Amino acid sequence: MKSFALSLITLILVFACQNQKKTTPPPAEPFFNLSLAQWSFNKSFRSGEISPYEFARLANELGFQGLEYVNQLYPDVMESEDKQAALAAFVEKNNALAAQYNMQNVLIMIDNEGDLASSDEATRMQAIANHKLWIDAANQMGCSAVRMNLFGEKDPEKWVANSISSLSDLADYAADKNINVIVENHGRLSSNVPFLMQVINGTGKTNCGTLPDFGNFCIAEEGYGSLFDGSCKKVYDPYQGVSEMISSAFGVSAKAYDFDAEGNETTLDYRRLISIVKEAGYNGFIGVEYEGDRISERDGIIATKNLLEKIGATL
């Protein structure tokens, strides 16, 4: 009788353990998809060590789903005397590579194409024309957005007015091409979020929005310095900034610089930032943008990606 009871208890425990294994839920999936900002490999691309056309392959190898291109990393386009022909080749090559590596083209970050906030009308109009070429390219690549900068004027009142005018023009041009025109907090007045949101809201365009960057909140007048190394003389609070920008966001840039032994970013509270993003209802791509120099570009990208995935799975 005692032997029968022991056998029965053993069977009950075995079935209980098996049932527990079957009902244990899998790890939660992050609420966002991950893209790679091409700038994370900017040292390798700019040195010529790696061709920028290796971007899709590298992102695929590292486990990303989306691609965020940076136009200034393509000298074959930026230095071409025939920009339209060069852009056509750029589009064809990158579309083929994205398809080959099963990657999604997400956005193009536009630099060095003129000052959209300039008070010089000829300068501003030329900048608008230059940016329209990249909007066409983004449309042909199936991107959802182009990121632009708002440089060219230091006076806040003029900066706001000029920026609204330029973005309104570009948003109208991009609307029927299914492209969102987005602005990153990228130093000077564009990182002073109340001014930036005055511009975004002032356009009245549904396809004009923001690209909150976790680390670009230096609002020093000279426009230089970093909150990561303490070289910025005046910093806008990054948590407040992301909170104010996220309701108009068509993308998010997770900038990172260095990590501790537990894999946490040493300057920014990533859990707090990602919580802000989630609570706002954002569920699109979050782009990894590693900018540090203590570890390699590849290792920094992996560390940022791992941190995002760890936090995303627990929120």
C-alpha cells in the first residue's frame, strides 16, 4: 500500500512538472521593430574600410529588420555632378541589396543639402529643391520617411517662421508620395524642444513630425558638445524632450555611447526612455545609433540592440 502511494505521488509530480513546462509562456516580444542607423558604422564607411553598399548585409547579419540610410555616407551621390543620375543608381543598388538580405527600407537621413531655416530666401529655396530629390528617392525605395535638419538661422522667431515655411512645402510635396517629413533634435534650436514643436505643430501637416533622438539634446548656442561626455554647456532634459516629441514621432533614434558591466547605457536611463515611448503608444521602428569609441562599432551596435531587446521584452 505504501509502495502504491509513493508511485501515485511520483506520477502526480511528473505530470505536474510536464504541465508546468507546457504552460510556461514564451518571452514577450518587444513592442517595436529594430532598425539600424547607418551612422553607427560611419567611421568604417567614411574611412573607406567598408563600402556603404555593405549596409544591408551588415544589418542583416546583426539581426535587424530595417535600414536607416544616411545620405552623406555616399560620396558617389553627394559628390556627383549629375545628382539625379547618381540618385537613380543609389536607389537601384540599395533596393536590390535590401531585397537580397530581406531588409525593409525605413528612412533616409538627409545632411549637407542646404539650410532649410535660412533667412536668405535663395539659400532656403535651393535647400528645398535639394531635399525634394531625396524625397523622390525615399518614395522609390519604399521608405516611410526622410529625416531633415533645421539649420541656418540663430534668431528663434525667424528660425520658427522659416522652418514652418520650408517644412510645409516639403510635406505637401511628400504627401502624395506617402513620405513623412520628420525633424530630429540635432543641436542648436532644433534640440530646444518647445521651439521645435512650435514648428512641427505650426505646419498643420499630418505627414510632418519628429524623430526623437535620445542623446541629441545639446542646446548650447554654438551647437557643439555632447551630453555623453559632458562637453555640452547647456542640455535640454532628454526625458522631458522625448516626452514632448513622441506624440508627433514617425521614428525613434536610440543613441548610445557606452555601457556598464550589466549592459546598461552609462549616461541615459534606457528603461525610462523606452517606457516613455511605449506609454505614448508608439510601436514602429526604433533605430539603433551607436556613437561611442571605447568599444568597436559592431560591439556597440550589438550592446545597444541587446539592451533594447531586454527592456522591450519586459515592458
